[in-house]
Amino acid sequence: GVYEKEVVLSYDANGGDFCPESETGSCRANVGMEDISYDRPAFTAAGALPRQGYVFAGWNTRQDGKGEPYLAGEDLELDHDTVLYAMWVAGDCTPYRVEHYWQDIEGDSYTRVDADTEYIAGRTCDTVKAEANPYTGFHRSLELGRAEGVVEGDGSLALQVYYDRDLYEVGFDLNGGEGAAPQTETVRYGGRLQDAPQPQRRGYTFKGWYLNREGTDDAYWDFCQTVEENSGERKAMLYAKWVDETAP
């Protein structure tokens, strides 16, 4: 007798961007008195598939690639339903980016340094790390950001490096003045001291705040300038300068 059944060849993109349509053929078995012959349907494996970040490497009857391999466009004969899985090799030029963020002078927010965003090519599925830039007045934040990640085939990986501003601590010494000295101020790099209340001293006129007791011109503190423009030290003490304008 002659027996017939349908055989279906279907596909699994295995992560690819789209999957080919299934195909159906007829398989016939001719059963004689002593032997059986088969008339198997012929199929042609689908062509290469696209996938961002990967290179198509053919088809396989197992998803893990340990089955029967087939090339794109290769002819095959089947006597049973079969699924072909796309095989992929990670690409070497998959893009990802590294973004750098500076802490604002005030508040809790950070601003991205757009000019320093890095666009890098890596291997899909590799783990990559972001390197910090040596910004003057900043240090890398250990609490914020995403310094490590896996390169995604679609190029969506974005690593972020956050930088906190260096802190400057500035105290005040009345240098003979009366009352309580202004409170110590902590200012971020790029910031300015708040104008301190003008101190008082009987018989003297206040002439400003200086980085030394003598009040030399090169030690004058300019409140209109940033902290780092006034002093190269992270900790500083400002001394009131007095002039006795009643003395001969």
C-alpha cells in the first residue's frame, strides 16, 4: 500500500528580528511485501536572518547548536516535522556609550557632560566597564552610576559615571573682633562663600577677610570669586583685618 502524511518544516529565529514562514510537504511510504521505500519532500533552508549585533551562522535542528547543522539555502529532505533554529555569532562592532555626570554646585541633582559622552564599539554579550575621567575639582562617586554592563545587540547599553565636587571648608577668625565668629562654611568646587556678617571691634575699622592674620594683599578673599580661585587648599581659615584709623 501507499501511505502519506504531511511534514512541516518550521523555523525559530532564536533571538533574530523575524522568523520565516513554515513550509509543508507530503511524505509517502510505499509498503511492499518485503521492503518499504520513501518519497520524502524536498525543502530549501531559509536564507540568512538579520539581528542587530550578531552575524547569522546557519541553521540547526537544536536550539543549543548541537543538532544537525544546515547552511542558508541548503536543500534537505525530511520524513518528520522539523524545527530549524537560527545560529548566531556575536558581532565585534556593537555600539555602546559611556556618559559622564557632574554634581551641580547646589542641590542633589547631576548634569550630563554632553561633550564628553563616549561612543564605543564592543563585542556583543561581553561585559564592559566605564573608566572615569580626571576632572579637576571632581572625584568619582562610588554610590551612583552604572560602571559595568553587558553589551546589548541593539546598541542600547549606556554606562554612567557620576562625579561629586570636591568640598572646601572655610572657617572664620575674628582676629581680635568682638562677639561670635561666623559659622564655618562648606562649599562645593565651583561655588562661592556666602557673604559673612561684618564683625565689630571698638576703635577699629573692618577691612575684609584674609587668609593670614597680617592681612597682606595677596591673601585677600574675594567673595565674588569661587572658592578654588581664592585658595588652593581644601581647608582654609579667614582672618578679619582691622585698621586703627584713630591712631596717629
